Amino acid sequence: MRTFGYSDLWFIVEAAQWTVLLSIMAFIGGGIVGLIVALARTSESKTAHALSIGFIQLFRGTPLLLQLFLVFFGAPVIGLDINPWLAAAVALTLNSGAFLGEIWRGCIEAIPRGQWEAAEALGLSYRHKMRDVVLPQALKIAVPPTVGYMVQIVKGTSLAAIIGFTELTRAGQIINNATFQPMVVFSVVAIIYFLLCWPLSLLAAYMERRLAVSLQR
């Protein structure tokens, strides 16, 4: 047992980079999955609509921790060799995709029906209607809640510690096991999480205000 020192602090700070990288991977991957889900959710295909609803209900209706376990421990059962980093990235991507898909679905459906009807009157196909008319308008509405959801992704990465991925929370556990100073160690971890999430919260609030002003004009 030793006293918490500079080297321990630096170890935790360095581990924060893996939290950031995992968050970025989950957001990018989740964004791709979420866009597909949102488009399927609002498509004219009954099959795509039903599959997207099933996907959303599955990943929004089960705990992220359980999804991490299923990916990490389930992959070897079907013959896939998977490490904690990849397991965490896959689980967070699928989970984020379900939430972002539902967020973006709401943004797409928030576009006034007159815009949809005008696009249909012009004879635009579904693809061109979405690309040229609906999505550009939905993007403006989607930015604030999307930035706000990034905070949830950052905090969600802490669960990856359970499967052995050394991110911010796991680093705190390792240092606490060596120093037995949980108040000091996890206060440092909490401060770093706050420093990561607070700017995103402020940015989301600022964008919400800008959007409200633009909608009033």
C-alpha cells in the first residue's frame, strides 16, 4: 500500500485518453448505425420499419452493462476472438445507434408535413426527398440533442471497466487497489469526467438556444 502521488494521478489522466477514444468510436459508429435506423424507421418499407423498431427496443430496453457482457462473453462462444477494447466499441456502437436512431427519427418526423408533400408533388423519389429536402432541415434540429447525447456516451464508457478495459474508471480502480484511498482517487476520476462532459453540456445548451431563436424568426 502506498500514498496517492503524482505518478498515480498521471496514470489516471493518461487513461482518460482511452475514454475519449472509445467515446469517439462509439459516437461515429453509433452515428452510422443510428442514421440507418432512423431512415429505416421513417421509410415506406414495412420490413425495414419493423426491423428498426425491433433493434431500438432491444438495445434501449436492455442495460448497456448486459450488452457489454453479451458481446464480450458471447463472441468466443461463436468462435470470435474479441478483446475488451473491441467488445466495448461494438456494444457502445450498437447501444448508441439505437438511441441516436430514435433521436434522429424524431427530428426527421418533426419536419412539417408540407415539406414532405411538396417533395412528393415534385415527383422526388424517397432517396432524393430525404437527401435534398428532409435531412438538411432535420440536421439543424438534430444537432443540440445529438451533442447532448455525447455526454451519455462518455459516461457510458465507464461500464467498460467491468470487462477489463482500462479506461478512466478502471484506472481509478487499479490505483485505489494500490493506495486504499477511494475518496481521493475517485474524486480525481469524477473531476476528469466532469471536465470531459461539462463543455459538451454547455455546447448542447448553447445550440438549443440558437435553434430556438432561429425557429422564432
